[in-house]
Amino acid sequence: MKVLILENGRLFQKILQDLLIELNCTVSCVRTGEEGLNLLLNTTDDTRYDLIIASQHIFDKTGSEFISHCKNTYQKIPIILLTSEPNDTLLKNARTAGIKDIFPKTNITYLKSSIRYYVQGKKNFDIQGGKILYVEDSPSVAHIVTKYLKNLKLEVMHFSNAEEAFHAFSDNEFDLIITDVMLEGTMDGLSLVRMIRAANTDSAKTPILAMTSHDDTQLRIDLFHAGINDYVTKPPVEEELAARVNNLIINKRLADQVLQQQREAFNIAMTDKLTTCHNRHSLADYAPKYIKDALRYKHPLSVMILDLDLFKAINDEFGHTTGDIVLSSIGKLLMSSCRQGDIVSRIGGEEFLILLPHCDIYNAMKKAEVIRSMVELSKPSDLTVTTSIGVASLIEEHNGDFDKLYQAADTAVYNSKENGRNQVTADHKSIEVSELAQAPNE
């Protein structure tokens, strides 16, 4: 932020300058109104000031006179007036001159806090661009509003009817939707708002600013019930439109940040840190859903449990760091060898579980044998690692209970261990049920 200070007292000028530099502002200081005007005359759109702080008492004119002169030429630059003698007449004249705020010099602590709050708030108010979906069937109004929005460095996609606008909404991501209420065609602005809010996507939450030339109470109520976030009357005042647009876009971005943080927190809570596989919490969330779908749509569901053989010996001989490398490598191998929709979970120290939707017991056994071979050949940290695997499929006897399906696969793992390790064993009941289902009817 670039700030111009008009203050004839060197000590007070230094206090303001140090504060603004601390707030990462670029600061210019002058002691007269003439110097200030000369600086403003030599600025361009890229170098113009974002804020002017002027003392009421400067050498060649009052702060109010300087500000009144500035406002005729530099209407968009907010100006703060500093005074050691606040009174009703000064306040009235200052507001008439277009001053944004008046801060007293008599309380330095309050003044510094006020300016800090003002500057930080203004920085937070800078939306740094964005994409707008704008719907307006009046060419003259559309021209004016588009110009206002582009002055805010916003990208504008303009449509004259709601039907085309809704197609654009479906195909693009926007920071804000601005729509006229009365539109030509088969869909008006109110219907467009309802369709957007009914869309089954994250974009349905995009903020909507309605524009109307009919300042009717019932219409406003209907618009808010339909889901708009704000409204403005036509033709809009540029500064008011800018304030409403800024507020809506900033609030959307804050909400997006919160949502992203929630998703990241959820992923952390549901992910095994060492292997990046799903963890037990995630498995407990997915398993009932997968069983419900399997029962509802009558498709097979299998479970594969893998237990790395003699893993304790690896930790004891080579250390836990090497053991962690082995676990991480095996986790990545399992995830890379599975389909999208398969759930790979680390459920214990050296134990993994894979949920296999749309996979019967025979295909699960084939997949398990492929994985067993891949683990043996992988040689993480140049070590030979093998795994014992148990496989089971969901059958009627389980009554939709994941714990029973898990127990069947876990028993199969135990049998693999007992029979010499580094092998695949299937749950015998899953095999029997599958064979009966495939047997020809006599």
C-alpha cells in the first residue's frame, strides 16, 4: 500500500512514517499542501497513492482545504484527517469535503491503533482480481457496470439472458454472480438464482448479487429466500457496487479457505502419516458404505488382509528407521497396484487391509497372489520382504457386518502364517458360497 502523509510536525511525521513502514506500506512525507498536490499530479495509475493522511494544520492551507481540492481530481483515494482540536463544525466540514475518517492527535496510542486497524483492514479488502458472471439485458447498464467491475481488475463474462448464463455457470468457476432480476427470455433473474442454488455442486454456493430497478420490499424478500447474498438498485453507484462486490468476494474466499482447512484436517485425521494409506478411522468410515452398496446393488465385495512376515526381526536387526522405510515402500506399492475405488488401509504395525468392491473371491485371490509376488520382488532397503495374505468375500452369513467379514479374512491370514508364510489363503466359506452360486441347477 502506498501512503502520502501531509504533516508539518517532524516528530509526528516520524511517528506516522515508522508505523506505516512497520505495516509494509510505502510512505511519502510532505509538509505543505502544494508539495502534496505536486506529488499527486506526477502519479500514474500504476504509482498512485492508496491512502492520504493529512493533518488539519499544514503550512500553506488547512487539511480540509487540501482535501477539498484533492477530491475534485482524486475522488477514489481515501483520505484521513488528523486534528488536535476536534469539534462539531470541523467534523461537519470534513465530511462535506469527502474525508473518510477523522482521528485525534491527542491520544497517540489510540491514533496508532486506529491507523493500524484502518490500513490492515484496507489490505484485507483488496480482492486481487477475480472472475464475475454478469447477467444484464440492457446494453447501456451492462456497459457501465462492466466498466466499474473492470476498474476493480475483475474478469467479466457478460450474458444478456439467463439461459446462456446458466450454461456458463455450469462450465466455469466464478468468484461472484451478478444478475439483473428482470430479464428477457424464458428465465428471469429469480429463476436463475433458484437454479444455481439447486445445482448439486460446490459452485452452487457462489455468492450472488442481484440488481433491480424496482426497489420493492416483497421482491427483495423473495430474492433473499431464493438464495441471493446481497442486492443493489440500478443504476448502481460505482463506490457502493465496489464495496458490495469486495465484501462478497472476500467472504467467499474466506469461506473457501475454511472449507479447504476442514478438508485438510479431515485428510490428516483419516490418513496414516507414515504410509499415506487410509488409517483405521478412514476404514471404519468407508467399510459400512461399501457393504451397504454391495447389498443394495448385489455386487461382490472382498477384503484382503496382508501381514508382513517376520517384520519384528527387521526392526530388531536394522532399526526402526529402516522398518519405517519398508512400511512406507509397501504402502506405496499397494496403493499403486490397486484400482480407483479400492481402499488401502494400514490397520496395525505391519498389517494392511484392502477393500475390493466389485471383486469376487476368485478375482480377489488372483489379485492377492500378484501383490504377494510384487512385495517379494520389491526389495525395500535391499531387504527381502514377504507377506502372508488372507482373502474373504461378503456372504449372507455375515449379515452385512463388516467385523464378521474382517474376521474371516483375518483367520485366513493366520492360516497363511501357520502354513509357512509368504502365501495367499482364502476363507473357505467364501469359496463354498461362490461354488454353490456357480453350480448348475439340477
